[in-house]
Amino acid sequence: MNPLTAYEMWYGRDEPPPEVISLRAGAVDVEFQDGALRYLRLGQREMIRHIYSAVRDVNWNTIPGRRSGLAVNTSDDHFQINFDSFHEGGPLAFRWHATIEGGADGTISYTMDGRVERDFRYCRIGFCILHPVDGVAGARYRAATPEGELTGTLPELIEPQRMVDGLERPLFPACSRLVVEVDGGTQIVTEFEGDLFEMEDQRNWTDGSFKTYCTPIILGYPHQAKAGQEFFQKVTVKIEAPATPSRAAQPARQELIRLTLGEATGETLPKLGFGMPGHHQPLDEREAGLIADLRPAHLKAELHLGKPGWPSALDRALSAAERCGCALELALFLSDDSEEALEALRERLRGAAVARLIVFHEDQAPLGTTSTRWLEQARRHLEPVLPDTLFVGGTNGNFAELNRQRPDLSLMDGVAYTINPQVHLPDERNLIDAIQAQHDTVVTALSFSGALPISVSSVTLKPPFNQAATEEEAGPAPGELPPEVDQRQISLFAAAWTVGSLRSLASGGADSVTYYETTGWRGLMETAAGSPLPDKFRSLPGMLFPVYWVFAFLAPSPGAALHALAWDEPLLVEGLAFGQGSRLGVLVANLQPRPQPVELTGLPNGQVSMRRLYDESMLVAATDPAGFAGRASPVAIRDGTLTHSLEPYETAFVEGSPG
């Protein structure tokens, strides 16, 4: 009997997927989910990705709302939605009423009418409107500002969000009306009432969108709310197209998704490694063997030379890397007085296999980039004993820091930054929306780093710390998960998301990527001791998480050539294809909590094998590695096509010969 429910296997928590209501306003299709509008489409073209109201506290934490009184009235070409939402966290308490209307002429409006229940400070209360990157990057815009109309072009590469007097500067000054002109003469017109709105390039934080938000950050933050204070905002969207597509010509989604396999792209799989676990316990014999089976290029350890525990952390990392048969990746955090510690480190590293040293200063690491002073110091002490090691600089924060504070590359052998998909929103769809932006971070980094290799170190599901916090935060309440732990780490969703992340980073040209940790609740498998909070984090002692099998499938083909894989619905499925010698591998992953038929074309005729990782096979995959590895089924390929129905969040592993 499986001790996990289907929902826990899908995404780590025992609750059904959120209800998605399909709506129509004239020729515009839109979805309503969790109080927000998503994926406004005209025909097959996505125009607006997301409209939602955000309530964020003094440290930019998003305070979720409890909705009540939902009423949805729909007809063939118009709709109206009403509900109430209450947000409470710490001193913050805010209540508002929502009215959402979609008219037969295609106009959609969203109104927030709110009231503050007690005094509190906050960083944002109000609407966020997300434009998708595809079709919008490179588009012309017109913005009505208090100083007059501005025009410009939205960036193709990720635009740095620069700082002026300690405050983030938007792409253009705050506006009350925004018009984005996309191909074919269509205009996306957005009007704002109740506040002025700024725009930022959210790809800086791997959100796949341009975000228009209030209140203008240029005015400063945090803000003070007083009990009884009222908030009113309204956003109105109108799609103005030269010709309105007929209803019959615009299905909301394709029933069958076709993926087409192509030739080698010239890119390769990056060097893949994993982080040392945060629980600081050494790998046992079984764990070391399972990690070694993944053939990691490296294990990553953080050494904080200003703190007394760094020698023990290094000893654990050296031992783990030796047992797993790989090199180390060391993130080195220097203090203002690290000369003595660097001397001690030099002796400990003599003869060690170190792939790269990522050099930071302890205070600057999350908010800035490595200066030449610290790289020079690290090289001077450590290069004599590590002549083949790459000395890398960058940021321990988000790509935003690297992009806005582009470092002096003169002493760098590579550039590093971190990635997580939850800087802003935590739901599954937001994580999926963030996949493609990872590619854009690599391409943008390469545009200013020359030929230096890009190391994405590390990729995690949640932020490892709150980089935006300006005040001390209380730790988790007893019985609650730490903020850096995501219940979905154990899930099929995490494996499917990782397939997309790998595809995105590899196709962008990343040289190396460090994913997750080896063991524990941010890892590839649970420890033998099991979850410290089994009611909250529903892992089984010693279980392999589904993400383990993504890397196991890649392990026999390190550095394999990527093959083109094209499909029309990137938000619904993901895929990764590669070839090396006589081995052709394809991963296809369902990003939805519902079955999805797919057709994979371009395969060589003959026979391939397919393994399926889904809710009916997850327990075997988790507890019996040999049994799951032997579950491959032969599939005959005729006319180059494999047709398969993916179960919710299933990842299918297809393996064959290039033919």
C-alpha cells in the first residue's frame, strides 16, 4: 500500500488542484484561478499572462489571502466574478472586495476595493499585470505618464533593473496607461486607476514576464497603512486587433501536443553537480553509492572562512566527493580578514580535486558581485596548489544582482549566479512560467561575459534566504517547515519541472549547473532517518525523490549533444533530447495535474524503450531503484512516431539508437 496519496505524489501536499474556470469576453479567452486571471488569449496568441492583486509585507513576503463569497456568473461572451479576500500575517491585516468583469466587446476589468483593519507597514498592496516574454520582448510600447507620453521598445535580452539612491529604477517612468504593440498590428491596451504603475523585466528573477506593478518603487518603501484607510484600484485590459479571429478558429488548448525531434543543436548537456546537504550529516554507504551512480561532475560546498565551522564543512565535502567519485565546487565566502584562513585552506586543499572556486565576500555575496580584490586574494593563496581550478566570480544572489552590477572579469575564469522560481509567487503555474526565463539569464550573461563559462550554482525550488528582507524575520513556528523547504521536493511535479529547467539552461549555453542537495528535504533523496517533520514534509525514510531519476537518465551520457525538440505548448509539457554515440535519449514531462496525450515524432524507426515515472510507479522508484530501472518497456516505432498519454506530472524516459 502506498503511504502517499496521489496528490502528495503529484505535488507534495494532500489537496486537490485549484479549480480553473475557463471564461470568455468577446473574442478573448481567459482563465480564472485562485482569485487571479491567467493567460488572456486572442486565438492562439497569449496577450497577458497574469493579473493578480499582491499584498506584501515590510520584508516583501507575499501574504496569501483567504477568499470567501465567490460568485461567478458567465455566459457565452461575457462574465462577472465577485469575491472577498482577507490577508493577515504578523501586524498586517487587509480586507478587500473584488469585481472582475469581461464584456462582449473583449474588455476585461478587475477592481479592488479594500480597507485596512489595523496599522501596519507594507511594501506593496495592489495589482500586478504580467505580459509574456514571447511576442512581447522587442515590441514597441507607449506609456501615458504624468509628464506626457513616452515610447520605446521592450528589451530582448534581460534589461538590468538598476538602482538609483538605493531604489530600483523601472524600465520607464510610472504610467496610467500602457499600450504594447505586438506583431500583426494588435495592441494590448492596459489602463490603471487608483495608482500609477511601473514596469520591470521579471526575468531578472527568472519570472517569465514583464511585470507592471504599483505603487511606484521610485517613491520608496516600506509604506505605512493606517486602520480604516481605503484602497481602490482598477485595471482595464482591451485587446485591439485589426481582425478578430472567429470563435471556431481559436481553441484554448490543443488536445494532442506534438513534439518534433530534430538534429543536434551544437549545445551540450552542462556539467551537473549537487549541493552538500544542509543537515550536515555525512552520506551513509547506500546514499554515497546512489549519488555515485549519477556520475556527478561535482559536489558543491559552502565555506564561510569567517566562521569557525568551515574546516569541518570542508572535511565532509572532501570525503563525500571522494566517495562519489567527483570533484568539488567550493563557494568561498571571505571576510575582511581571511588571510590566515586562506593559508590554512591552502594546505587542506593540496592535492584535492576542485573543479571551481566561486569567490564571494561574506557581506557582499547576496547583494552584489565579486570584486577583483577578493579574486586576487583567493588566487594568490590557492592557485599554487590548485593550478587547474577555475576561479569564478559573480553573485550568491539572484541573476538580478549580476545583471545590474556586471563584474570586472579580468581575474575571472567564469561567472556564477543562483536561480529559484519563487522570488514572487509559489504556485505550480508560476514555477512553470519561470522555466523559459532561465534560458534568457544564460544568454544575457553570455552577452557580457565574453567566452567565460556560465555556472548556475545553485538551482533550488525555493529561495535559500530572503534576499529582499530589510528587517530581521522570526524563524518558523514550531511544527512548521523552514522557509527554504518546499513540500514539492518529493514530488512528480519537481521532476517534471527539473526536465524543463535542464532544457532551458542547457539550450541557453550553461557550462555547469548545481541542482538541489544530495540528501534531505532539499535533496535528491531522503535520509535513512526520514523527515524531521513527517506531517508537513511527506517523505519516506530513505526514499529516492522523483528528481533523482531525471539525473539517473542523464548519467550515462555526460556532456551529450543536445537535439532540437519543438512543440507548441511549452506551458503544458516539457522535453529534453540528447544524443551521444549509440544512445539517443528523450525526456517528456507533463506539467499539468491532468492527463495529456502527446505525439513524439522524428524518432528513428525500430524499437525504443520507455520508462514511466508517475503515481503508479513512484513508490517502486522511491524504494526499489533496481526494480524501477528494470521497468523499461519496448516500444516499436513506425513512421518515426511514438504516441503516449502522459499521466498527471508524469515524466517519460525514451531511450533508443540514433538509427
